[in-house]
Amino acid sequence: MFNALTESLESTLKNLRGQGRLTEENVAASLREVRRAFLAADVNFNVTRDFVQAVKEKALGQNVLTAVSPGQMIVKIIHDELVEIMGGAAREVPLTGKPPLGILMTGLQGSGKTTFAGKLALYFRSKKKRKPLLVAADVYRPAAIKQLQVLGKSIGVPVYEEGQGNPVEIIKNGHKFAEENGFDLVIYDTAGRLQIDETLMQELEQAREAVKPSEVFFVADAMIGQEAVNVADEFFKRLNFTGVCLSKMDGDTRGGAALSIRKITGVPVCFIGTGEKVSDIDIFHPDRMAGRILGMGDVVSLVEKAQAAIDEKEANDFRKKILNNSFDLNDFLKQLRMIKKIGKFKDIISLVPGLNKLPVDQINEKELVYVEAVLSSMTAKERKQPAVINGSRRLRIAKGSGTTVQKVNQVLKHYDDMKAMFKNMGSMSKRMGISAPTGSNYTPPKVKKKKKRR
């Protein structure tokens, strides 16, 4: 996401480095490239024009501080303006009022509404402690109801359905069912439609009037760029939706929809889909997204992902083992699984400033699968005492993991390298007087007192 735009902007802003000051000439030259980069990223033409004009006015009106280069100054201005066009601050979905509260999902055919309905159900249940109900009101697409049922079962959220009935009546009955059975949130999955389909648009209007949902979300496919913005504008004129969900943000998308949709409709992007898993959903933070676009990474999101995936007790235990130099292959396996919980390796790298330029597409994540298979094929004793793994054991482990002895040797070499690194870290901590956490077996070394000379 945004790779081409990020590269174009970084290349453009490099030209300003080394310049003594911001002038009308060097700003104009840079902004011509910014304009091209935005249009290439499929950002709406009017949004691009207004953005460039706003940056130009602010850049020429700034006095560059002696401690800040012109390049740094214009990066700051562009960052702030990107945040502004994407909505300023993240929009929290309050969902306040008398339960059951409702979310009506709308959008084009194939935009990912059904999947996003499941993602929202899981998000509000796990993060906001809601009791959601999914309502299958897409009666036109083959297997839509079955898809929602499979999604609901995978996350433990019930699905209300009546088969191929009247969608407005199904939505009414689903709301009533939620009232009678103690659900405090209802997510209505409706049929995808074209904005010119008058009959189906009227159905949405009738459904909204019937249950008066707290939120009406428009789901836009980020892959179709500026066209998603045009469709959103048409839907907004009819439905006056309250929020936007951008699906498929992990795909080969140029970013035009994310940058344009708020400015054109006036409605904020609330959520983005970041992967195929039902748990791959994030709140849309304009400031964090601006940082990613400008190649600054997104450390805050990385920390949040880590906090959600990593158990604090496990983290403390791991720290003890580093300080005590008792790190074994069981710990190696735990760390590998911990990384997998946080997300795909290339997604993690993209959030780290400086590392987001690594050629992550060349990194074969299947290697991590092989490493886990090798470690899982070892016995508990072998993982606890790697020294016992001789030639015959290596052959058995290779056969059990479906790999080769060479792969087993590579895994053990990685472990030895990591253990050596941790041993150095532990030794350094001891020399600096940093003790292990309470409860560990580590005792700081005694410091000999020098004898005073008489």
C-alpha cells in the first residue's frame, strides 16, 4: 500500500535537501512532482489541486528554523496537510443509545461487505465487549448467507437469516430478534449494488428508515482507487452514510481512495481491512497513515499489535532467561509463534522507520513455517537440551518435519547465533549492574573491594 507514492515523495523531497532556504522556485519544482505522484496514485484531481495549493501557501509563508532543513520543513507541512485531508483525527464509533444498536453495511458488489461485517463483529465483541448479532440480508448473491454463517461460526457470533426473503423484512425481524435475545449490537449485511440500481437503493433507504441504525457504513474497495470515491459520493447523496470502511488495503493499491474519500464526501474513514483474516481490521488513524506514506513508519500501531499479541508474563519470563543465559529451543519456538501472532513479517517491517525500505517482497515467509516444523518435530528433551541432538536425531527430525537434515542444521545454527547474542546481552547487563526481574535465579556478581594502600 502506498509504495509507489512513498517512493515518489521521498525522491521529490530529496531535491530540497541541501537547499539553504525555501524559495518559490524550489517549492514549485518539488510540488510539481508531488502533484504527479498524487495523480499517479489515483488521488482525485480536485483533492490533488487543493492539497498542492495548501502546501505551497504554507511553505512560502514559513520561516525555516536554523535547526531544520528546508527538506524537513516541507516534509512537516506535507505531513500535516495529509493528516488534514484524511480527516484530522481518528473517528471513534461511539455506539451510544438504547440497545440493540445497529450498523447497516452498504456498498458495491464485491467490495467486501460480508467479510467486513464479520470483522466488525469480532472487533466490537473482543475490543468493546459488545454482544453482536449478524443479520444476513443479502438475498441476491449466491452463497452470501452461507458465507456469513461460516464467518459467524469462526468467530462465535450468531447469524440471523430467513433465506431468500424480503431484505427489509429480514432486517426488521433481525432487529426484533436481537431485542428479544439480549444482543446489544446488530450488524446488517446487505446486498451489493450499483449506485444506479434504483430498486436496490430504495431497499437500503427503507431498511435505514425501518431500524434507524446508529451507523451506516459504506464499504469501499481500496483497490479501485478514485472510482471508489465516485461511487461513495453517489451513495452519500442517497443514504447520507456516517462512516467509510476501506477493504483490501493490504493489496496492490495506490492509495487514492484513502486520500480522497474524506475530502470528497466529508465523511471520515473509520476502519480499514488489512488482510484476509477476520482479525485483520484497524481503526483508521490519519496521522499514522500520513507517517507511513512519507516513509516514517508507524511505531504506535506496531506497539499496539505487540501488546495485543504478547502476554506480559511470557515477556518477563523471556527476559529472565536472557539474563540467566538459559534460553533454549522451547523459547525459540515461543518467540517464533509470538511473531506470527503480531502479523505477517512484511507488515511488521513496514511499520518500523528505516526498515520499511527493505526488499520484503524477496523475504520468503515460508522459511518461518519450515523453522516451526523443525522445532515442533523435536522431543521436549531435545528442545530443552539441544546438545543431545546428534546425527541420527537430526535425520529423524528432518523426516518428521518434512524437511532435510540441512534445514535442521540451519535452524540449530540460527539458535546458536541467537543464544550467543543473548549471552552477550546478559553479560553486558550484569556488568552494568542490571539485575533480572524479581523471582529469577540470577545473582549479580560480587564486586571485590580494593585494599587500601598503607
